Amino acid sequence: MSEATRDLDGLKLGDRRLEERARTTVAAFSTRPAGGAPTVLTEAELEGYYRFVNNDRVSWKALLASHARATVARAAGLEQVVVAHDTTDFRFSDEVERRGLGPMDNGGQGFYAHFSLAIATAKQPLGVVRVEPWTRDARTSARKTQKARYDNPAKEPLRWARAVRESDALFPPGTHVIHVMDCEADDYDILCELVQGDFGFVVRASYDRRLVEEGDFAARLKAFARELEVRCERSANLSNRTRNRPAKQRKTHPPRQTRAANLSFAAQSVTLRRPDKSKASFEDLTLNLICVSEAAPPEDCEPVEWLLYTREPVDTDEEILRVVDHYRSRWLIEEFFKALKTGCAYEKRQHETKDALLNALGIFIPIAWSLLNMRTLSRDPTSSAQPATDVFSPRQLQILRLEGKGKLSAAPTIREAVLLMARVFGGFLPSNGAPGWAILARAYEKLLTMEAGWRLAMAALAEEGLRSDR
């Protein structure tokens, strides 16, 4: 968690006291990410924290900018970086109206935020480089026409292109940035802007678009994709999707159990026709298309079918699989949202205004990234074999060794240390698979609490020694 604190070393708020308050607050919440402020902070720290998040001179954008600079620094030397873009909603208790929040789908109050998460090509999260929050107005009985909604310069879909432009500009020219987006970004105008801007991208298709007909090929995207020749195959583990999600998400991505799937991959260039409503300058748009399909899913299971647009090369099997892996890395941004909401309990924060909640978000973003980074390193087959000292301090490993009653090896790996921590401090059972966010947050909180107690004990012993010497 020291990395979360270091990410604010470059913070610029125009007041050293505010900058130091931000760092000490991140350090304090890093010890108990899901804890409430009154239980984590001392009385003096609590008063300072509330003044901080409600201070007009504090900017959540400045807090994020410091973390974003540290994120880009972590990407230094990488030839290729994936930036996953996605939107989440933050819902807060509506017992008391909070100033600045807006209505949410299915009721309640809160705000929406579009995040851009940088990821190393080894699927390791580097950090957040951009956030765009907004609220919606209350719905009225007067419904705008389709043309008015399309021509609206403030319409929500435009956030995807803004996120690409602004996050891409943060990385040095020598870094190839690949922007990964789910099917909500399947908009012809957005795709045209990505091509015009010469951005690298992988976008999951949503619509069965019209194609420019070539020979006997079908004039619709899905029929065209299903006629393509399979180029390669690979097995993959599909993640679990719970039913406890918004109705819109359940409709787009139905619930499913974790299972293995045998996937087939096909790829070819495809030319999309401009939709009638679009005002894009391109009458047609040629992209590479990858079709990911599951020929024989288990009974009662919906088959996998992904259609991915990209401009990355797809001439070889290795290139096809590389693009698919870029898209698969976007699951990390969904895990980042869980780190914020469960690991850091962000939606339980009791601040009374949107501005204060955004400032608190700036505090918790680097903490959530640190949690996600540790969890990802412990699960990835390549990085999990790295020494535990890359994540844990020597004192933390000493505590794990003592509490684990000798179950920690002399030179433990990241995975070994994380699993032991989850078992000893979080009640995790290895038979249940990998530890979830609630267990991980609870276990790490206890470890950090014990480390803090260790430091206090050592300080007390040192003080006793000084007094006896006198």
C-alpha cells in the first residue's frame, strides 16, 4: 500500500498542508480500506479529513492527476499498453438528499463515472489515467426525438471518444496504446473518429451492421462472420456472472457459471456501410473483424460469440489471439470497480455533497488500484511466482510467518503470501477457489493493523530502553 501513498508524491493543490493531509489520509485508509472514517482515523485526523474533502481548494482532478502521472511512469519502457474504458455507477443512501447527486436507473441517487484503466500487456493494472463523472437530470414526460438525441452535443456516448483522445495523449510517442471498449462503444461515428485519429483499438461489436457487399458474402455483419473459416482454436475459462446485477447488464450479459469453453477464432477485413442517421465523413469504413465463437457449448449454456473490431494486424494465428487477449484484459476494469465498491466500501461513504464524494474518490482510487494490483499479481501464473517482497514488507512477511505457524516458506512467492494471508486473517478456505474482494480486504486490513501494533510495540520498547539507560 505504500505505492498508493507514493502516487500522491507529485500532488499539487497549491498548499503544502493540504497535500500532506492527502498523503496521510491515503496512508491511513490504506491500513483499513473498507473501514469507516471514524474507525480508521484519530479524532484529529477525522476532523482534518472532513475539512479536506469539503475544502473548495481541493480538487479531485488534481488528486487523480498525481496518480495518473505515477501510472504513466509505471508504463515507462513498455512498447505497448492497453487502456480499458468502461462506465460504472455509484449509488448512495437516499435517506437524506445529497447536494449535487442525480437520479439513477432503478431509483436512488448518485452519479456515473467513465474510467480509463491502464494495463500492462501481461494483464497487470498500472493505474487509472482518466475519470469523467456526470449526473443525469430527472426524466420528464416530454421525450426528445431521435434526431434531437443524436444531434445533442452533450450526449453520453461521446464520452468514449473523449476518453480515448485524452488518455492516449498522456503516454509518450513511443508507446503503442490500444484502447479496449465493450459493445457500448459500437457507434459508427466513434469508430470513424478512432480511425481518423490513428488510435489503436479493440471494440466489441453490438449491432448487426450493414456491410458493403462483396461477391456472395452476406450483407449483414453476423451472417458474414458466421461464414468465415476458422483459423485457430483455444480453450478458455469463462468467469462467473451473478444474477445480482442491474437488469440492463443481465440482458446484455446473462448470468452464467464459471466454466471452461473451447473457442474458435476467425478473422478477416470487413467494410461497414455508414448508417443513415450518421453524419460521419466516411461513407464506409474498413476494419479488421475477429469472430470468437463456441461451437459446442454445454446444454443449457449460452454459447460464446464475440465480434471484435480492430486495426491491429490479424494475418497470423498469434496476431489474432493477441488481439483477443487485449480484449479479455478489460475484465480488470470490472475488478477495479469491485475494488472501489467492495474493497474500499466507497458507496458507504457518508459525505453530503457530490464535490466531497468526488474528492473522496480521488483518495480511494490509488488505494483501490493497490488492492487490485496485489490481487492480480497473486492470481496471474507468471507474476504470482515473483517474490513476495515485491508486494509485502519484511515486517508483514514476518507477521505472516508467525501467525501462519511456519506455513510460509523461507522465500515465499506473491501467491503463497496472499493465500496464507487470506486463510489466516480472512477465513479463506482453499477449496472455495481464489479469495474474493471481501476476504482480501478484511485479511489485508488485519495484517496492516498487526503491523501498526508491531511498530508501536517496538517504539514502546525503545522508549523503555532509553529510560532505563538514563
